[in-house]
Amino acid sequence: MTTVDVDGTALGVESFGDHDAPLVLLAGGPTMLSWPDALCERLAAGGRRVVRYDLRDSGESTTADPQAPAYTLRDLAADAAALAGALGGAPAHLGGIGVGGMVAQVAVLDHPGAFRALTLVGTRPVAPGPPDDDGEAMGRLFARPAPDWADRAAVAEFAAAGAQVLGDDPAAARAVAARVWDRTPGTAPPVQLANQLGVVFSRLDCTPRWRERLPGVGVPTLVVHGRRDRFFPVGNGEALAREIPGARLLVLDEAATALPAAAVGEVTGAMLELG
């Protein structure tokens, strides 16, 4: 892992595969660890150079003030395009997961020359806000008392309990949360919330709306969504695939919010077919 400076902003990155292979750039959701190691390794084995990266205010990327971010969603989209150029891999296949999928949509719309393909995983075509979700599940998720953010084990257990509410694998969520904690620059609640839950996105300026622009996406697109996703229900993925010309929709019947290990092979194969 290292950092790459993009217009004065440090972005944490990790690379897999041959440096000269076609680039697949994976935007974190918000940290790079939202993308499973196994998926990155399989893409690399399939002849791709894979670079996953942390969004601002997460992981090894520049952390300023997650409670009052001085940047917008379109700035994050510009980061993706600039990073592809800085890595020498443009046009890149851009992947976005969760909130990173919102970044990826805007990036392809605002900077079409920087990207050759688009993969969107577990995301939605509108800005963050009250999700059209399973209300009972969301109530249970956000009613839980916060952990002691200075306690690594407590944070990992908090993530595992949240995974149970969402239908994800608690053991996998526990392990990822511990790794995210290790890479978080401090235990202050706003910083931990930005890294563990992406709460900084609720404070971003996400205007103008981009859903109406989706018919303008001009690159091959894969939309991946878990049928059991309670946070961004599968209707969000269906809407993306319907509104992006020629998009392929891959619904993972046994998946919820996170990409499960059992689905990595299928998703990797679909991404390699895309380009």
C-alpha cells in the first residue's frame, strides 16, 4: 500500500497484478477494504492491473474534517479521473461499491474520456439520504449504542452485530472492521464513523442530481446487487441497469450488502468480460 498525490490530495492505494496490464480502478466504499482481497487477486490473475483506493477522509487518504467536508461528490469523482491518469492507466475500468458507486457514476458522467467500463456494486442512483429500505432493519441498525471507538475489539463486534441486522456474514464483517480500524488515523468518533460507516457522505454536497444523466453513460456497464440487500434494496440496482444504456444486471440471490466470498468468482468473471 502507498499513497498517490492527486491535485494536492493524498489517496491511499493498493495495487495487484502486472503494472502494464489494463487498469481496473476500484473506488472504496469508503475504504478500499470494501473490495474483497480475493476479488482483486482474481482480477489480477485474469490479466488486469487492479488498484483499489480509499476515498477522502478514510484509510490512508487525506483526512481533514469528516464532520464538515470541504469537498463535494463531484470532487471525489474528479479524484477518480485524476488518479486513473496519474497511474498511467486511463482509460480505466472503474468500479464503485456502496457510496463509492455514487462516486463512480458521477466520475464516468463528468470525465467520460478517463474510463472504458463501469462496474457498480450495491449502490443507488441518487444521493445519500433516507434509503427506501426495510424500516425495521434500519431502526435496529441505527438504534444501537456506539462502541468505544478506541477499543478495536468493540468496534469489530459492533460491525458484526450490524452485519447480522443487514443479513451479511458477521465473521467477515468483524474481520474487515478490525482491518479498517487498524488503518483509521485516530479513534475520534467522527473519523471512525467516516471509516467504518461512511457517515461523511451524509454531509457532502451531492448536487446537482445525476440520475437524470444516466442515459448519457457511454461505456459498457455491469450492475451487481444483492437480492437480500436491506440498506440499498435491489430496486436500486434494477433502476441503474434500466437507465444506463445496455447495462447488464447481475443479481446475487444469496447476497445482502457486502460482496460475499461465494460470489467473488461470478463477479470477477463478469467484470473481466466487461473489459
